[in-house]
Amino acid sequence: MNLKVSLICSSVQEREALMTSLASTPDVEVNVHVGDAKHLLSVIQKDRPHVVLLNFPASEPLAFEHIEAATLRVPGVLVLLVSADTSIDLLKSAMEAGVRHILPAPLSQASVLSAVEYWHKSESLSARMTDNKGELLAFVNAKGGSGGTFLASNLGYTLAAAGKKVLLVDLNLFFGDMVANVTDRKSAASILDLARQSELLDAALLESSVLAARENLYVLAAPLFPYHIEVLTPKILQKILLLALSHYDFVMLDVGRTLDPSTIKALDLSDHIYLVLQLALPSIQNVKRIETVFEGLGYGQGKLNVVVNRYEKHGTIALDELERVTQTKVARTVPASYEAVMASINEGVPLPILSPRDPVTHVLQTWANDLTPVSVKPKKSWLASLTASF
Ligand SMILES: Nc1ncnc2c1ncn2[C@@H]1O[C@H](COP(=O)(O)OP(=O)(O)OP(=O)(O)O)[C@@H](O)[C@H]1O
Ligand SMILES: [Mg+2]
């Protein structure tokens, strides 16, 4: 779908110049009008655009009244001003009239591109704010075999056992094994089957594509064979995840070690990224490299959580050594429990069911509790209860 952008510029000459420079703007349908704020409503009604860029007529006395009348009559259109004056005072009055942003003059192809970017940002934000009730948690391994799949699946189970509706999403398109971590049943559909039908994607299709593994716990499985993985584009994966977030309390992603445009899109959307490692030199070097990549992607410190798995207190590398080298605090440690974890994975039964007293189960429970805080009402003091009754 092309984005429809309407421009209101001040003169015929400006319109001619804009038409020439905008001819090569891809994926955007642009209509250019000559006029001012009083034409805003008629332009919106005529073009039905997603975005309007109004070259701000500083000398027009009733400009803001016209803008307000238009934004009230036809809400949902992104109205942006283009003005040489980008002062806070102007921004305040403009916002009161329903304008979302002021772009610096002159009105040009660059303004249109900024407006398009602004629209995409506000769209994805509003999609997340209105539909999304869930939290997206991504698990990345510093090295193969670190335990990301086991932790994502079992933390998912622990949250499900606490009454949360949880979806495990296996993004290891080559030989993903999330399903096998929580059940011995097989999934009939995979995330690729869903991606292939993305045009029809809705809650019913998502529901019919996931495997109900345990009570409250569902899995969107990896494909049996990794054929045509290119169907899972970043855009389609975003669509799947946003839909999932509107139906599940937690969506757990097993990203493994694949960083490609689709998994990066998933990481962009994630609330937390858990980077799972073992305290061994090659893993630590990878942590530093992954942290550099994540910094480049603009992920702040709060988003990335380092998790040391199979942690042994008296191992050869100490935790503070890791923290010193990577300049990052360790968010959580998970002890080693070889037999219990191996049995859980081999039987396809989550660890908390198989070994409820295992120290790893205990860590998973604390972790799940931290993700689902319960609000505690402050108790009234005896004095307050006395005065309240008068
Ligand atoms: N806390 C733990 N204690 C003991 N063993 C563990 C622990 N966590 C994971 N393991 C073992 O590590 C192995 C790898 O686990 P898992 O498959 O979850 O790793 P992964 O990082 O997803 O690997 P891959 O790179 O193959 O996707 C499993 O066989 C499991 O038994
Ligand atoms: Mg794995």
C-alpha cells in the first residue's frame, strides 16, 4: 500500500518545483496543492491522505483556527507544519490545534521523507500502544549450546503455570527445537506457514497455527525443513508479533544466534533481550561483539540483560571478571543442574513439572515473579483507620 501524502504549498512556482523533485519518491503518492491553512479541510476531504504537510502561513491570522477545525472534523490524519520558525511557542500553539510536529522550512523532498518516517514511527507506536498488552522477551545465545532455548521455553512454562497466557515463538528456522522442550506433541503448522498466509493474518489464523503445548502455553514452531525461509520478511514477522502481543501476556522469542533483518526487527520490538552465555572465554568475547552490535542498533543498557547459565560459584572465571571485561552488569545467574535439565529436555517435560525442587526451577520462579509484579496495597496505620471512621 502506498502512503498518501498531501502537500499544501504557497505558490504555483513552488508547486512546480516540488512536483519535479518528488517525481522519484518511491512508495509515496503525493498530491501538491497551492493554498494555506483554510484549504486544509478541503484537501483532507478530497485526498483522504495519511499525512498532510502544510507550508505554514505565518501571516495568516486565523491559521490555527482553520487547522483545529480540520483536525477536529477529520481526526486520524497526521498534520505536520513546515515552518522557518520551529520555536517552542509555535510548537505549543500548533499542537493545541492538532498538529503533530513542525518540520524546518523549506518544504522539499526531504520534508516529505521526514514526514513518511514520522508516520511509520507513529503508526508502529500506536499499533503497539493500542493493541499490545503483552511483553516481548527475546533470547539470544552468545554461543551455540548456551541454553537459550531451554531457558526461554522453561521461563515461558513458569509464566504459564502462574496463569499468564504465553506464546513461544521459535525463530531458529534451521532446526528449531522449542516445541520439544515443552511437549512430546508435534506442531502441524510452523511460523513459515503463517508467514506464507500473511495477507489473511488475523487472530483466528494465528490461533490455528500454534500448538497448544500445556495449559496457557502455546508454541509457534520452527519449520520441519528450512525451505523458503525468505517468506518471513521483517515486515511480516512484525505483523505476526504485534498480533501475538495483542493476544498473549508474554511472547518468548528463541532467536538463537541468527542476526538477520527479520530477527533484528524482532529484537527492535522486544521489551527485553536476554543474552545467554556460559562463563567461558569464547562466550565472553562474543558478548562484547554482540553488545557492540546492539549499541549500534540503539538498544539501551536497560533492554539488554546478560544471563549467565550453568553458573558455578568457584569456576575459573569470576562474575566480576565478566562484568569488568564487558562493562555490563550480569542480570541473572542460573545454576548448573545437568541431570535434571537433560531429563527435562529429553522427555519434553518442563523442568518445574519434572523437578519442582531443583535450584534451576527456583531461579525460573524468581525470574517469572520479577516479570509479573503483584501490587501490594499499603496497609493503613492504626491512626489512619481510626480517623477514617470519623
Ligand atoms: N542450567 C543448566 N544446567 C545444566 N545443563 C544445561 C543448563 N541449561 C542448559 N543446559 C544444557 O545445555 C544444552 C543446550 O541447551 P539449549 O538447547 O537450550 O541451548 P541453545 O543455546 O539453545 O543451543 P543451540 O545453539 O543449539 O540453539 C542442553 O542439552 C541442556 O541440557
Ligand atoms: Mg537453541
